[in-house]
Amino acid sequence: MILKVLYDADVDAASIDLVAPHEGMIERTIEAVDQTILLHFDKQDHLVSIEVLRAKSVLPSETLRAACRR
């Protein structure tokens, strides 16, 4: 279940949080898909969020319009 999509128009990046985030949650990050997608994992190696760089070119415009703003 996706809890929240955040979008920062200043840097054109979106974050899709799969669980409620908290400080220190992310243990490691893997770069995927031509430096556009970052996968963030917790200490138990669960995927907790997906960061999308150059979001306007990758995500549907309705997703960005509906996203919370940073």
C-alpha cells in the first residue's frame, strides 16, 4: 500500500513512500534505471520508498498533480 507520494517541483523529484517514514529508517539505497530511480531499503532489507528523479519525464502528470508538495 502506498501511503504517500511527495513531489518537489524545484528539483523535479518524487518520493513514493511504501511505509510511514521515520528518521534513520533507510539503511541502503540502490540506483536503478539509468540514474532515474532510487530504491531505499530498511535494515531488514525491505523496500520502504522509491525516489524518482526527473519525475516529469517518468511519472504521469496526474500523479504529480495529486502528489503532496515538499
